[in-house]
Amino acid sequence: MDGYGTVRGGAYQEYQTTAVSCLKGDAAERTGHGGGAYQYAKGSGRTG
């Protein structure tokens, strides 16, 4: 699967690319950080 994601205001949104467009995928919200990386969890209900 090919795609990309955006992070804005602590919310992550995934997009899947297709031959003609892109489709909105899963969303996640920042839940914390550790070891130099942010952590995100799906199912937060936030879609930005």
C-alpha cells in the first residue's frame, strides 16, 4: 500500500494513494512521547 500522512495540532491523518486519487485512511491522536519519538493511538475519534 502506498500513501502518506499529515500531522497537525497533535492529530495524525493517513491517506492512501490510488491510480486516480487518494482516500482518507485512519486517524490517530498524539498520546505521548518517549525515546525521541511521538506516539499516536487510533480510535480517538478526532479527525481534524
